[in-house]
Amino acid sequence: MSLPRLNGIIRALENGQHAISSFQPIDINVAVELTQSNYDGIVLEGEHQGWDITTMRHSLQYMLNRGQIAKNGVAPKVTPMARVPSNGVEKNQFLAKQALDIGCYGIVFPHISTVEEAYNAISACRYSRLKDKPLYEPQGIRGDGPMQACRYWGISQQEYYEVADVWPLAPKGELFIILQIEDTHGIENLDDILKNVPGIGAILIGEGDLSQELGYPRQTEHPVVLDAMAKVVDTCKRHGVIVGHPHVSGANAERVISEGYRFLMCAAPRSYNTLDNTRKLVGR
């Protein structure tokens, strides 16, 4: 018997909906609050706020709600993912391995600028297999140690192996891998990245760093910044890859949705107003 879809982000996208998420601190109190939210999933922020794998594991546990499990099954109401601290050029595959091994359903990789960096990111989230097996590329390099993840997902180890792969490359895969394009070098290489690296769940624009490089720091509505972002959206559309916006607000939500972004990240951690308004705009 096939498992039900566990990853809420993937579930929304497969149903033709927009997936709605947010960057959130690695904090158990925030985790408790999130269990009552309507996010499809959240990204535990490890890039700028510190990488604490123990507190991350505790946060994942605090996101579980017995009543929700009894009513809806083992899948958490809000799907937890994590952003690793290392830039693409640094690689550091072990960070993705640690987050996946405690039960995260996806990884956000910041500052991806080349085909090599993108390939490494996807490889870090996949188990190895022989070259004559289906879906060999990108070659998996994730070490085998999923016992905590199996327990958190509520499935057997063999069931975990069947679905612990990257979507949409593996249709049954429950791992959603997001690559952030945050500089002009990444924009220039994005076409080659999407041509040569299968398994990317979404491209997320890093408009803060991009605006810095363009000379308009944090002026995310400046025409020059918007033009650069539009190039990313257009490239993703040509390749049929989902594109995400990191800062959806009441001021820009309608424009962002109309431009074709389908992975929407709302702020702020302690308020759900933007989330609720964005859900209304996309018919959720």
C-alpha cells in the first residue's frame, strides 16, 4: 500500500495550489505556535541565526500535535524544512545530512551560483545508488543514518527509503529541495543549472543579497532589482520549475502572485496577517 503524501509543500503544489511558507527561528516556543498556523510548511532558519541541530530536533518534536495526528495521520500539519548556513561554494554536505536525519522534509541552500554548486546540493540530499539504476543522476552522496527521521515521519525504515528522495525527480519523493539564486552570477548560470541538474523543487530568489550587489540594498521594489528578479522567473517558467519569493507582504502579494511565483514566503514570525491575506489571494 502506498503512503499518503507527507510533505505539505509538495501536496499543495501537486494539487495545483500555491505553497505558502515562512522563515522561522530555530526555537521551541515558536515551534509550538506554528502547529496552529495555516502554513503548508516552514523553513527553520540556520543561515543567519545560527545552526543548532539539537534545538532544531527539539523544535521538530514540538511541532507535533497528538490531536492532529489522531485526526489526520502521521504527517505534521506544518511541514518542517531547514535552511543551511553554508553558501553553495562552501558545499558542506553534512549540514543537509544532519537536518534530513532528524526528520526535516526539505533543505534550502543559499547562494547557489553554478551548475557544480547546484549539483552538489541535490546530491547531498540523495542516497547513493548504482549507475544502472533509475534516477541515478544527480549521484547521491547522503550518508545512511535515517533512524531518527523514520521515527519522526512515523514510518518504517524501508518505507522511508522508498520516499526519501527529491521531488519532482522522484514522483513519490518527500524531500523538497530549494536553491537560492542571490547574485547576478547565479542569474547568468540559471539556464544551465536548470538544464543540467534535475531534482530541484524550487528556485527561491534571494532579493536581499541581489539588491546589495545591484547597488540598491534592500530596495526590493526598485526597477533594477525587479528586472533582475523577472529574469529568474522567466527562466524558471521556460524550464517548468517552481519559483519562490522570500518576502511576500500585504504591499506586494498581488503583484508577486500575478508574476507567477508559486512558492510564497510570508512574514513575520509572530503574525499571521500576511499569511491569511496571501491565502485569500490564491484561493486557499
